Amino acid sequence: MHTVLEAKHINKYFKKPVLFHVLKDINFTIKKGEFASIMGKSGCGKSTLLYILSTMDTDYEGELFLNNELITGQDRQHLSYLRNKHIGFVFQFHYLLSEFTVLENVMLPARKLAEKSAQEIEHDAMQKLKMLNIDHLAKKRALQVSGGEKQRIAIARALINNPSIIMGDEPTGNLDSYNAENVFNIFKQLSSEEGLSLLVVTHDEDFANKTDRIIQMGDGKIIT
């Protein structure tokens, strides 16, 4: 089983207003098809860690590997390409463009990557919507669909470039229990049937307890 993501001796300091050691010697790996969650109190460094793992924040010490490639120290342009191609994001808020249709929203990351024709991208986007049972919404504007549907659309968008890993930051934080369970089931299916790796920061214990592994953080360190 190959490793999709590996963090080695990650340390992060905030320099202002005073020097603060926010992440302390973080080490872990995520294997292909593994569904892991990160838990811990507010302020323990979870979101900071996710920013580093997602290559958005490059100001850290240590080494980060994506598909066994060292990505620490790569230039911004290459990181932007890697992020778009290999990492799908699902946030607490869906960040859909409300004036665009559902289909156009899902197509956006693939258009940015620009490795396929417009027709192929549209076909792929419809496939992702079908997979999540929301293809009937394709032509609606994003502002016309419900909250639970919006989060599914955000998942379809995260999947469009067939990433190696999906990273979620409180992806169920804004949903009622019915829709939160729906999102969990979708993630579980992606992990078991599509072999997709998932790493999700969550406060929801029910959600975390159903994942393959909980990475527990406290005071900038991994406790378990």
C-alpha cells in the first residue's frame, strides 16, 4: 500500500507578536485509501497543520512528501499545480460561485488545470455529479440548491481532477446530522471503492469515531 502523504518533523513558528512554537515535531503518514481524521481542542494547531499539508503555507521546518515526492522547497507555481492536480478540498463553507451553474462550479478546478478539453471536463463533471446523485441539479444555479446539496457539489468539485487525497476542514461543521451523515457516507465510499485517501479536521466525535484512524492533537503535538 503506497504512501500518499507523509509529514516528517514538521515544526511551525508564528513570529508575531512574539515567537510562538505552534506545531512541534509532527510526524505521520497517510496511505492510499486511508480515511483519517484530526481532532483536538480549538487552537491546538489543526488548521495550521492542514494549511501546511495542503501546500498553502510553505513557512515551516521539516519535510512534506506527496506521492513520495518531496514538495518542501518547491516553487509556488509548481506547488499550485500539485495542489490543483493531487489535492481536493472540502471546507466548512462550500465556497460555490452562486451566479454559476452547479456544473460550471464543478468544472472550475479542471479548467484551471487545463489538461483536458472543455468537452472532456464537462463529461467528467457530469460523472462526478452522477456519482453523488446530484446530476439532476447540473443546470441549476448554485444559489438555487439546498445546504446539503451545496456540500455534495463541493465534494464533486474536489473530485474533478481525480486527486490523490481529499483534505477537509470541518466539512460537516455547517450541516445538520442527516446531511453530516450523508457526507460521511460519501467519504467512506470514496475511500473503500475508489481507493481515495481522506484527511479531515473535525470537531464531530461521531464522525471521527467512524473513520479508520483518529490523529489526536494537543498543544501543537500529536498525542495519539
